[in-house]
Amino acid sequence: MAEHAEDPSFRFFPQDYRWSHGLLGALNSAPWGGSEIGEVNRVGQALRGSLGDDLAWFRAWAAAAVRLETAGRARLAEGHKRSGAQYLFRSANYYQIGERFLTPKTEESNAAYRRAVANFRDAAANIGRPHIEPVEIPYEGTSLPGYLVHPDRAGQSGRAPAMVFFDGLDITKEIQYFKGAPELAARGIAVLLVDGPGNGEAIRFRGLPLHHETERYATPAYEFLAARPDIDPRRIGVMAISLGGYYAPRAAAFEPRFACCFAWGAQWDYHAIWRRRFEALAAKGNPALSVPAHHIFWVLGVQDQAEALAKLENFKLDGVVERIECPFLLLHGAGDEQIPLEEAQLCFDKVGSRQKTFRVFTREEGGFHHCQIDNLSIGVAAFADWLEDVLRP
């Protein structure tokens, strides 16, 4: 993470931002059933001598995932549904944490990803609460895969509020679940987790590359929820994480029916971000990246830096966020290594909403790093409280 003598954040691999970031992503899913700290530590210890070897990273996580998958399915066969589901949830998460560093994808990595999706679905079918329903969202002649996490409505009447939750550059709908979706469901808010173009199954198995017009799939996601008799169409919001700090504001700017917008980590000019990253790489620098740089070529469907920059030219929020009218929340870490705080402030200042909130997490309190990777729980508490208030009937 950030190089600072007083930075208290946990860094398993101090010399490697990406690997430390990846391992933190596993650790911080523990509150919602995505990991067990002892299991994550065992994988990290096994990788100590392989720093930077992404194939070794993949295979170490896959080995842990296989062990849990085997144990989970044995428990299901014995009739122990909840414990079996818990094992399968962690297996699904470990498969995907390991696989996301590999591009181009291989037969081996795609097989692991398919196992992750199958394990997540089987876990969802056996966990009981929250009820997780696999769904398909119509999209331009095809569909996007998702999960509808049903809300706990005990003691509440009427139709439920809901959030559409899109991924980031390298996040997936399964990983998103472990970033607080059960917390929203427990508060009576439904969550629609979606692999948009460029993410998850949509890019791996459906050939749908990333593009800048988020509204092309955000509007179908809104309409999917609004058509349901259990969801209140007046209380459907949109949220997204990391690069999703571009997706969610863009969606709210061009789909005015969204009741609120939450950007988990800011974006402003993603073209400029990648131009600086490519320049740093050319100078043998080490820009803060959550996945290898070649990942951007794959999700955009391009071959080189020039093509990537041409595609990224439109990934800018200047002239877009001014259109947002619904309540708006932005969470950002003061020490975010990927997106500077000054860019977050610039974005927030331009947002057109009359009701808008900017929450910056400091080094002292935690949540200081990218999307609160160093303390996810306080980030989830902050946005869950805000959404609970904003989406009240």
C-alpha cells in the first residue's frame, strides 16, 4: 500500500502494491462470509517466495478453493446445508481472487472461474438468508448475468427499496456480494449485483467488452427491478465500486429515474489516469494497479496502449456529473493510491445534485486506501447508513 512510515495498514507483501491489495481484498470479505483469516494467511505464507509470479498466485488460491469446494460438497451431501454453503462461498471467492490477475485467460483459468460461479450459485441455493436469486437482465439482444439479493422485510410493509450494484475494472458480481450486499439486505434494501460489459461472466463467456455508455445497461437494470411487484420503482438507486466511480455517476446522469447514486471511490478522467500509468510503466515506474496493466486491453477488446487510450477518451465525467439531480454520495480514502484525492474533490464539486455528501476516510480512522480496502467494514457502515436514510419511504 502507500509508502508511509506511519501507515498502519496491513501489507502482507510490502514490496508489491498489487499483491498486497489482492490479499486485502480477500481478508476484508470475511465479515460477509467470503474468507477466513487463517485460510488467507496460509495462502499468503505459501506465496512468500513467489512474489510477482501471477501463475503461482492463481494456483495457490485455486488449491485453497478446491479444498473448500470438496469439503463444502461433502457437507451438503451429509445434509448440512448452511456449513456446506459457507465453504462454497469462500471457495468461489478464492477462485476469483486468484484468477483475476491472469490475462489473457486460459482454459485453466476459465475452468476455475466457472467453478467459482457454480460454487457461488450452489452456496446461494443452500444458505437460506439472504435469499440470492440468479437473474438475467435483458441487454441489447442478449442479457447480463446478475444476482438479486432479496431484502429482509421483517417488520416492514410495502414494496422494498433496491440498489443496482455494478462492478469496477476487475471486480465481479460474486466478489461484490462480499463487499456488504448482505448488510444492505439485512436493512431491508434489495441488491441487484450485475456483471456489466467488461466484467465477470459478461467479458469472459459472453464476449461483451467494456464501453463508456453505462446508461445502455443501467437503464435495463433499473427497468428489470421496477417491473417487479416486490420493488418500489421510486426507490431504486445505483452504486458501483472503484472504476464504478465512473459507472454509477454516468448511470445517474443519463437515467433520471434512479432515486440516488453512490460512487464507492471517485473517478474523473480515466483516460488521463491510464495515460499517466502507461508513462510510468515506460519509465520503469511502478504505478498503483490492482491488476496487471494488460488487463485494460482485454476488457476493452484492444491490442495495445494506443488503442486503449483511444477507447478511454470518452471515460470522463466533466460535463456528465453536472446532470445528476438525485441524492449523491461519494466515499474516498485520503490516501487512495489509484485515484488522487484532488480528483475526487473535483468530481464532487461538479456534481449537480442539491443533496450531496463527500466522505473522506483518514489514515487515523482507517479506510484510508482505495475503496476502503484497508477497513471495508467502516466503508460499508457509512454507505449503508446513508442509503437507509435516503431510501426511506
